[in-house]
Amino acid sequence: MKLICQFILIIFLAVTITSCTINNNWEYKVITLPASKIQAPDKNYSKSNDFFKQAISSTTILTNESLLNTLGKDGWELATSYLEMETVYPNLLASGSGVDGLQPNVRPQQLVVILKRPMKKL
């Protein structure tokens, strides 16, 4: 029994050491997905100033699933992603009786996706 345990330990150590010494070289791809602006009127607005009536806007980032599926079939996997934000002025929200104080004035500008895959051996 002791001999079997030693044999299993030696095999385990050999596999662990050889898997740790494999040098994976990676190649990377950066994809940027820009935000689409959506313009919508403020439904709570009651004054006649058309500038503030149409000034309410937001953004959304639309993903392209077919592009991501194609990249996945080619061996790419997600390494990381992050949002690049932009500052929007003015940051005053018009609603009801006029300006309703300071509001958040940042929105997503684009989504940056970084993909990686093992570098192909030559």
C-alpha cells in the first residue's frame, strides 16, 4: 500500500511540474463597442423651453452576438472588459418646475473588450 501511495505521489508531482513549466504565449485582440445615444423627451416637463424638453438622453451599448460567437469559434476568450465613461454637460435635469438640482453627468462612451487566445506555434 505504501508503494502505491509513493507511486501516485510521484506521478502527481511529475504532472504538476511539467504543467507548470509549459510557457503559454498569448495573443490579444481589443474590440471597442461604441455607445448608441438615445434621445427622449422628459415626460415630467411642463414648461415651454424646448431645449430642456429634448435634453434628456441616455446611452446604451449594443453587443453583436454573431461577432462574439465567431470569435469564440476561432479560439478567443474574454480576458477582461471595461467601460470608458464620458462627462456630459449640462448636468442639470429639467422636470416639472424647472431645474431639479445637480444630476449625474457621466455616461458610457464605449465598452472595451480584451480577448486572448494561445499563440499558434509556427
